[in-house]
Amino acid sequence: MKWCAVICLLFALVACDDLPYAEPCNEQTCQLPDCRCSSTVIPGGLEARDTPQFVLVTFDDNINHVNIETYRDILYNRRNSDNCPSGFTFYINHEYNNYVFVNELYNQGFEIALHSITHQEPMSYWEEASVETMTREFGDQILQMSHFANIPYDSIDGMRIPFLQLGGNSSYQMMAENGLLYDHTWLTITNIEPAIWPYTLEHASTQDCVIEPCPTASIPGVWVLPMLTWRDLNDIPCPMVDNCPTAPDLTDEEGWFQFIVSNFERQYLGNRAPFGFYIHAWYLSVNPAVERALDRFLDLINNLNDAFLVNSRDVIEWVQNPVPVNEYRQQPCNTFVPTTCAAQSCGPIQAEHKEDYDYWLQGCAPCPRVYPWLNNPLGV
Ligand SMILES: *[C@@H]1O[C@H](CO)[C@@H](O)[C@H](O)[C@H]1NC(C)=O
Ligand SMILES: [Zn+2]
């Protein structure tokens, strides 16, 4: 009896450390705004024709003086057909990032999101990362980004893990602990037609697990914004527009425009799950025809009454409180708190993680003592 109690107690202590296992989702108990089962059902039980088609154009990696030109050229001063400013989301990693430009993007009303401090290789680093590692890479990056770009801490809601490499439960657990709303890393190949809508991780996900390990624990309050893969010209899936094996010729603007539109139509003429154009900006900078094709596609969306270029977090907010497109068009536009930047050009700054290596850092905060890095995100 006594021994049993001791063993039970030990078992309870061990079990406490583990997160509860996610059970199959129950539509009766899992309800909006805070819970949604993974499914292809349109939120709010809407018909596709009444559903706003959200378009997520997202850019990965650091912001620099080359890609900011692309962003200024094709993204600034756009309005959707409801006359609200268009949104775009940037998944930014720290190394060589220019925080003065991040401040500028934020003040355009765009969304600033996380893509880790180190963005290091190999992929197995992310695959095996503990909650602690994820916290140093992303949790600390919230503080780093808000400090050097001088943007509100609360304006950072989302993340994408480098190389789209999931790390099982650990990144999602870190999100719950750090108040992050959504992750936009988990790609789907099979759930694109009809497509899976964003969902929470309180219950087991039914999404295909392409880059293992996927989470299996129950983690309430955290949203998965699935990355819907495209199909290339040979029907091969590709998560990022710049890694489709067979794409139109890089000088063929019309071909690229058609390529984008045909992938868009899979969602627009389907169940209207958020369509993604996911790309690294360098691809546009070196391929002007692709940039022009994207520019034309953005014009097309801006002229559709039922499609909207939005920040990624806006999709989660809509899913939490879904309304038909005619009602959505009447809603007030999103607002944000504008900030200023007292630009500092810092350098050379010594790196502590690399021997004999100096960095320069452009930011909106006083110059750091050393180059900010893992375990010292502010470089104090
Ligand atoms: C995630 O958590 C569940 C529940 O505690 C556990 O069974 C599973 O092994 C964990 N996955 C990983 C990759 O650690
Ligand atoms: Zn990246």
C-alpha cells in the first residue's frame, strides 16, 4: 500500500513533466473563438461564395538595402477593394538584419514576425530543438526585434521556423509560454483541395506531417496557419514559390502571372482557405520578370471585391470571429500604433559567437556592446 503510493507519486511527478497527449478533436466542445478542429470546413459554416479570400504574401529572412527596394516598389501604398491598406508579413531572422528598415515596414502597417535569431544549419538543429532552445531563438527574438526596430512588443504575434523544419511539440509549447498567437511553418501537400483552414492545437491535428516531427501534445491557445503548397508546371508540390522544380522561364512575365493565378484559383474557386505566396525577396530582386508578374497579381487582388491582401495575423482574427464577405467589407480598417526610429549605425561590433569577426548593425536603439546573439539578444 505504502509502496504503491510512493510509486504513484513518482509516476505523477514524471507525468507532470510531459504535456498531455492530444486527443481527437470534438466539434461539440472545441469551438471558436479559442478552439478550432483541423478541418477543411469554412469557419462559421459559411458558403465559399460568402467567404473572403485572404491572400498572404510573405517574405522570409533578413531585411537589407537590396530587398527593401523591392518592397518599396511593389508593396507600399496598396489598398484592397474595401479601401483598407493591403497587408504583407515578414518572417525575419536577426543576422545582418537592418532594423531601421524593419521600423519602416512596421510603419507601413505590415506585420513583423519571427524567423529566429541564428537561422543556423543543419536542419537537425531545429528538428531536435528543446523548448529551451526554441525560447532562446524565438521568445528572446520578440524582445530583440521590438528593441532594435522600436516597435511594440505586443505587435509580434507570429513565427516561421527556418527551413520549414518542425520541432515536434517544443516550438508550440514555447509559443504558449511566450504569448505568440500563430505559427506559419507547417506545410501541407495533401490538404490543399479542399484546403485545410487554420486551427488550434488543443486537439490532435489531422494535417499531413511532411517535415517531421509534428506536434502530438495538446497545446491550447496556439494556432497553426498551414502553408498550402503550390503545384508546379509538372504538378509537383512546392512550399515556397522560389523552390518549385518546374516553373515558367524566369524571363517570362506572362507565364509567371498565369502560374500565380492558376495556383490562386485552386483556393479562390475552392473552399477559399487563405492562399499563400511565400517567397524569399532575393528571388524577386534577381528576376525582374517575376517581380512584375507579382506586381500584376497584387493589382488583380486589389481589384477583386472578395479577395484581400492581409497580414497573416488578420486571418487568425477573422477565423476566430468569421463574418461573411459583405460584412467584412464594412468593418473598420486595422490600426496600429505608429513609432519613430532614431536611426543608429553601429559598427564595427565584435561578435562573441564568431572569432575575429565584426558586424555592422543599423537599428533604432543605442548601439549594443557586442553583436546580439543567442543568449544575449540585446548584445549587452
Ligand atoms: C509531444 O508530446 C506528446 C505528449 O506528451 C508525446 O507523446 C510526444 O512524444 C511528444 N513529441 C515529441 C517529438 O517530443
Ligand atoms: Zn529562412
